[in-house]
Amino acid sequence: MDASPPAVLPPPHPDHPPSTTTHKKNLTLASLLSPLSQSTPLIPDAVTAHYLTLAGLPPPPETPLPLARLLALATQKFIADIAADAYQYSRIRSGSVTSNNPLGGLGGVAAAGVRDEGGKGGGKVGGVRAGFGGGGGGGAARTVLTMEDLGMAVGEYGVSVRRGEFYR
């Protein structure tokens, strides 16, 4: 193995124009930033400006507005990804809760082993009926987002969410 140091390229001469790859990168960045000046992300510009100053960057009068909106758009995507992951964790959690119910997969009559003798009623015995404490109608079950689901979702991104000691 040769232990020679890696070759270092000399800095470009000021009289030479930039390379074509640098020019293409600048065009690509310009084509990305130009539509952002006309569109507004869901996060308002004032909120973006506030958090830019908290992070140590100059507010949008010094920072170009398209760049600030690009950061807001990236933040919006990050929040949307976390919400989607938390929703999936919630669906997994609620699916495992209903599968532990021994009567969940069977109809109420078959599960209870009781048959309606009079032929009237025709509904499930022991099942939740609309208007009788079932929490609503016959639609799909509501998905509830909990801190457990949110904590698992942000944990994938390296963020630790824990409850305070006084809640334990």
C-alpha cells in the first residue's frame, strides 16, 4: 500500500468560469426555489421566521424567503411523516387490543351460545348496538392517538419522549 497523501486540487483560478457541474447544481437549486416564492406552506411565514431566529439564523429579510419556505416545507413533511407513523402504531395497537377479545371475531349469538327463541330481535346478543352505549353508530372504529404511539413514532427519528416522574 502506498502511504502517499491524497492529491489536493488547486483552487480554481478567478479568471476561469465555474465548471458545468457547479452551474447545473445552481440551476437545479434555482428551479427548486423559484416555485417556493409563489406558494405558501402550511406553516406560516411568521412561525418560520420565529423559529429561524431561535435556531440562530437571520429572519427572512436577510434570509431569502424561498429558502425559509423550503425549510418550512421540510418541517411540514417531517411532521406529516411522524403523524403517519403514529397513526400506524395506533392502528397496530388497536388491532391487538381487539384480537385479545375472545368474543371479538365471532358473532355475539355464536359466541354466547344462546339462540333467540322467539325469532324476534335478530340482533347480536351481548354486542354493542347503536344508541346503547356503543359510542356512536355502526361506522368504523375511531383511531385514538396516544402519547405511547407518538413516542414510538418519534423514537424512529432519534427523539426520546418520556413522561415526567410524577406521572408514574
